Amino acid sequence: MKKLTAEEYEQLPLKGKGRSSHVFNSIINLKPGEAVLIEKKDWKRKAAPGTLVRYVEKKHSMKLSCGALNDGSGWAVKRIDTQAVPTGHKTVFTDERLQLKSDVLIFYIGRMGFHKIERIEDSVKAAVNHFWKNDNVLVKELFFEIIQGLAEQGHIVIENEKTYIPLRKN
């Protein structure tokens, strides 16, 4: 057994769960901005590597770009970094998170336009039920960010665990 430093550990090519090919491991271990060239001799499967790349994107929450080379000698796969972390803030903003936040905002605005006044708990339950395919904790977090932002801007008022749209702005 050997003790590793943090730099040595980062350099190790880690294997995924179950049986994983060398190509799969290379794609999984890509850092943002890095790319890998898959030559025809390295690829044994019938389907092109694009199917594997889409699987990795979906299951491992990575953004990748894949394309065949013009001369037909192989494929190139590059990891794209779509995350931006504001300085001094711990929340990570991804395209999917921003899209979900805008969807929750539209849902809530429509709901408030219909109900005029509603308990926060009922609105949260409705949002979680409507966006059932997404992570419940994330939907709740985004919902509370939205109502806090709307309240700070004066678009809604929060009183006694209820929200309503004010008649006049002061």
C-alpha cells in the first residue's frame, strides 16, 4: 500500500462502476476543456461513440461534444464546462438549473394570477407536483429563491405564511 498526495490522486485514471472500457474511463475522467481522440482500432462496438457520449452526459451530468474526424480515422470527444460559479457564492448555476428556475417562476406567476392569495405551503406542493421529474429539493430551493426575489422587488407580499399580489405599490 502506498500513501498518495492530492496531485498523485488526481493523475490516477479511475475506473467506473462495473465493467468499463478504456474509452469509457477516458471519457469519464476528462476535465473541463480536455479532449480525447478515439481511433478506429480502439473502438470495437457497432454503434459510434456518440451513443456512449450521450449516455455519459445523461448518467454523469457532464457536458460533452463528440464528432467524427473528416478522414474517417476516428472520433474526437471534448468535455465542455457550462458551469459558472459567482465569486463568494456557493451555488452552482447550470443551464438546466436556470431553465428549471424560469419554468418554476412562470408556473408560480400563473398560479398567483389565478389564485391572487395563497399559502406558501400549497404553492410549494403544487410546484413539486408539477415538476415531479426534477429533484424535489432543488424545486423547493428554487421556489423559495423566487418568492424571496419577488418579495424584495415588491411584486408580491409575504404575510402569515401566505403570499399575495399587492394592489398598489407604496
